[in-house]
Amino acid sequence: SSLLNQRGVMSAISIAYQGHLKTTGFEKQLLQTLTPQNGLIRYLDAKPAPTRYLWCHVAYTAEADEKRIGMVSFLVNELTLVTPVAIGDALFWEADRVAVTSFAPMSGESATLLTQLIERTAAELIDVDLHNWQAKLARAKARDQERLNGYYGTISQEIRHRIIARHLVGEDEAKELARISATERELATKLADLESRYALKVVASLHSVLAIELPTVHISCELIRKKQRRVVTAVWNPFTRMVEPLRCELSGVPVSEFYLDDSSAKIVAPNAWK
């Protein structure tokens, strides 16, 4: 919590693992966890290797008819670029935390992709955070729209009744029709003001990042689609005792079941597959 007291903080720690990181027995777990729907996945080998996770805290300010501030937090696996991801109880024991004096951030294309993933994940989590308020705003806007439409609709209807009741024609009728047009313009203006009043505006920024280096097992595996083959790395986390999902290379979402495209065996989520 002290990390959140100052905007812009970047810090890093590593976690010591007291158990033994095995390097065997991952083939079955890999095949049970990651499933290509139109291709094959082949286990190659597994070896202990550290993986860095970025614990991102994104602060936001939301404004409509009132202002609200909040924060969302999530973890990114910097190797696989899977987000959001869980790390289990890795931070539970403070005695296992080791301070890290140097922090080498990503650069180039990977850094750009990482930024995009952080922005997408933050936007999705903020949208969930604001769901109830957005529903409340939608109900209030619908109520006010109904009230305005009813009020100005009644005025226009009364004018039309007057034209019929008085048998107005010519210039007199034209004047009353002009009043109807003016009423409709005023209604349109009021409705536009209503849209502006209830429009939700959100501004967000990366508040702080904690880099967490975990002892993990990197599982090398080959993805096969027709004549296309490529080697990717999956991560087994001893704190969750699970093989983590991979990342859809089109949408960026975590996937355990996926398709492989024909051109280069890219990983594609089922809802992004055409």
C-alpha cells in the first residue's frame, strides 16, 4: 500500500522459493492445459528460469453528472505478455522478498506492445469498475429523455389540436406550424444538452509499477499447423502450480484453447478466429 502514496513510483523485488523446481513431468500438464483447436502442440523441454511480472496500478478519474476517482490493479507476465495473470501466494511471505537494486525495462517493439496491453487491460477493468454507475447514468438519462419528450410532445400536440379546432389556414396556420418547429428545435437542443450532461468521460494514467521476479519453469513447446512450426515458451508458476495461458496475438487476451493461423501458426483466440 505504501507504493501507492507517490505517483510514478517504479520498484522491483524478487521472491525466493524454498521448494525444489522440478524439470520433469510437465508434458502431460502442458497438453492438458494448452489446446490448439486446429493444430498440435509438442513438448520440447523444461528448465528453471526467472520470470518477471509487472504489478500495474492505474488511477482514473471519471466525470459525468458527478466525479469519481478510483484505481485498478493487475499483473502482466513480461515474458509471455499475458495479462491479467495470477501469481498465487507469491507475495504472502515477506521474509521471501529480496530487494532488487536495478530495473531494466523493456524497449523497442516489445515495450510498445506491453504499453498497448496495459492500456487495454486497464480500460476493461475500469469499465467493469464503473459498470454500476454507468447503468445508473443510463437509467437517469432515459428518465429525463422521457420527461422532455413528454413535455415538448404535449406542447406540439396542443398546437396541432388548436389548428384543427380553429380551422386555421394560410398565414395563421403557418404561424402555428412555425411554433411546432421551434418547439421541436428546442427539444433537440435539450436532448443534446442531456447527452452532454450524462456522457461519461474517463481519464486514466499509470500510477505505479512493482516488478516482481519469480522463480518459475520455462516450458519450451512447438506449435504445429500444417507445414508451419514455431517454438513458444509457456510458464509454470510454482506459487499457483499451473501452466499459465498464452496470449492471443490478435486481441491480446489470455487463451488456453486457441486456433493457429495458416501463415505462421500465430495464436488466435476462438472469438477472434475467422
